[in-house]
Amino acid sequence: MKILHISAVKSWGGGENHIESLCNELHKISPSTQNTILCLKNGLFHKKLQNSKIAYKTVAINFKMDLRFCFKLIEICKKQKIDLIHIHDSTALTLCIMADHLYNLPSFIFSKKTTFPIRSRKQTLYKYNYRKIKKILCVSEATKAVTETNVNDPNLLVSIYHGTNVEGYNSNTTIDLKDKFNIEANKRIIGNIANHNWPKDLDTFIKVAHNLVHEKGIKDFHFIQIGNYTTETPALIEKIERLNLSDYITLTNVIPNASFLIPQFDISLVTSKSEGIPQFIYESFLNKVPVISTDVGGISEIIEHGINGFLTSSGNHKVLADQILELLNNPELIERFITISYKNVHEKYTTEMMAKKTLQEYKLVLNGK
């Protein structure tokens, strides 16, 4: 079985982590399955793949709908006799459809990794209901539910949690966050890993820090945010400076293998206003770091409020701040949260389980089911 995975994003995030994990796990459980990734040349994903054993191809493009991507895709399908194309983002889906109009490509499987609804526009509906799409793999039940509304055949939808790699995980790192960023030893770290995109709502992350530091007068916190800088970053930096939070918040930009730094967090804080399920939560579970999060997308499917974490509504920075204090003042609650979450990630949310379920869907499609 020859699978071609398509990514058309320049950044590195949870979606790209999923592709890498999926290919690695498929190699373990099904060595006969050959996986190749097509991604953008010199993007962060390409740079990451250079240090992996996964087969990949790259293409340089100047704009989103550059036909060179389509021609490269067609070339790979012809030369390698690809059996199935697994598409991992919306732009990649558009490019695959364009290529299919130029050459008869193999069947598609599409991974829906967000809870953004499919817009009721003619072109968008055409894309997500394209005849070559045989399965839509949803990252959560919430993603599946929101996708069902504008998909002609709901039977194509399957929920598969991405999870995280629990085998051979090594969190040893040479970076000491407190040393590198001159953080006082007694300060507790509230951490977040996310690219600087609007769904992550890092404005609320800043508001939580402001509430604790300046409104409640609690100075023994330091907020660390690790993620790819974007056009949104200058506004975040300006707000941090304007609110006199520069001594309490650090934006680090990209740090390779950032998940290895999670054990240095006292709490993992998720402030998103839209999500599938962030990889950061799974990795926090694995590293026995308690999670406080907004209740958006599929997050409530893996965090039960008060049982293995705290949840609150999107944008509710005051409650998030209160929850941080409640948790840090209750060591027994921390222990309960991390014990349950650690058990859950091993029993329900591993990349091995994800790969086995995905492989099953590949086989069903190729068998015409």
C-alpha cells in the first residue's frame, strides 16, 4: 500500500506533528505500507523532516494555488504508483482537486483537524463534497458534528483522536527555561505552546497574567508562551509592554522539540477560542502537568471539568486566573488531575491507536467500502 500525504502549510504545528507521528507509527505497525509526504520546500515542516527517516518530497511555490504543486503531485503519483492520497489541510485539498482535473488521481482521504464549520458557499461545498473524497477523518467528535452539517454523506465521517507517542518518550533537554530567560527560581511557570494564530486567543493568555499580577497583586508567576511568530505577534508584544507585563510574560518564538520543555511548567494553560483538540494537551497529560483550558472544540472530550482538569468558557480570563490559584493551592487536586490524565493518555490517546484506526480506514477505502 502506497500512501501520499499532502501538506501545503509553511508552519509547524499540531497538524504537521500528526502527519509525522502517523507516518512513524504506520511504519511500526505496517512496514509494508509506504508513506511519502509532499510539503512546501524550505518550510518549517520540510526542515523538520530533514532530521527524520520519513520519505518526503518538496515543491517550491510562490502563491497558494501555484500549479507547480499540482504538477509535482501528479509526477509523484505516476512515478510511485500511489494507491491513496491523504490530505491534511484545506489548501492541500484545493490543490489536490486542481491536480485531479489535470490527471486522474487516486482516491482521497481528508483529515479535518479543526472545528471551523464548512462555509455554505458554492465553491467550499464543492471542495468538501468532492467525489474523490472517500473518508473524512475528524480529530474529535466535536469536529465530526460541526462537519456533518455541510457534508452530503455523513457516513464518510470518522472520528479518530490523534493522541501522542507514549513509547520511548525522552523529555531530557539542555534548555533550562528559568536560566535561559532569567526567571527567578521561586516563580511558578504557567506555560502554553501554540502558534500565534487567532484561534489560540493569546490575547486572553495575556489577560490572565494581567489579572493575577496587577489586579490580584500576585507576583510569583511567569507566563511562557512558545510558538511560531506571525503577523499577530507585534500586537501581542505591544499589549504585554503596555500592560507592564514584560517581566512576567515571555514569548519565545519557535523552540525545536518544545514539548520536551513541558515538564518545567507548573500548569499548562490553553486559552483557545477554537480547536479540534490541541496536541499540547495530550503532551501535558503525558508529562504529568495539570491542564487548565477553555472549553472549546473537542477539549471537553478529553478533559472532564474538576476530574482531570479545569475548563471554562472561551475568553473568561478571570475564571482562568482563579482556577490557576485554586489548583496551585491544592496539591492533592493536582495529583488527582495528573494521575487520571496520565492514565487516560496511555489507555485512550496514543499515536499507535491513532495509526491502527487510520490504517483500517485506508484498507476500507482501497477495498471499496
